[in-house]
Amino acid sequence: MDWKAQLEGGEGAITQLQTSNGSPGAKITRDGVGWFLESPEFVMLSDHQEVRAKANSILSALVTASGASSETAAVAVGSIIRIHYDNSKSVFRAE
């Protein structure tokens, strides 16, 4: 199973975070109209709350590495998506 964390924020800010090197292995991708944070650090996690905490930590490192502008600092983790082996998805919405 794979995990993705949906990112919420301005497109320019998320694009800026894409180029920062704050967390090795982490990548920001666009899937349709949404932006997602993916990381090999999510693989061994079994709970969406653990994934959210790790995603927030990675996002913080990316913001710091990018120069921490007010625009990039406003980017937040939204829904957490779990992709099952059969490609079905479970979505855990931000509270």
C-alpha cells in the first residue's frame, strides 16, 4: 500500500516547494488538479494519523529549505490518501 498527502495552498508556493531539497526522497507531484506529497518515509506507516504527522514534518523541512516565505509557509497538509494493492483508495480528510 502507498500513501499520499494532499497539499493545500497556492500553486506558486507549492511549485517553489517542489524545487527545495529539504527532505531527501520526498517529492511533490501533481495528479489532475491536486498536488500531493509522496515519500518513502510513508511506506512503513500503517495509520493515517502517523502519515499526517510525518507529512507535516516533511512539509516543514521543505518550507525551511525553500526560504520560508509567507506564501510557502501557508501550504498545509490536507487529506491523506491510502492507495491499496487493487488501486482502490481510502481518503482521510483533514479535521
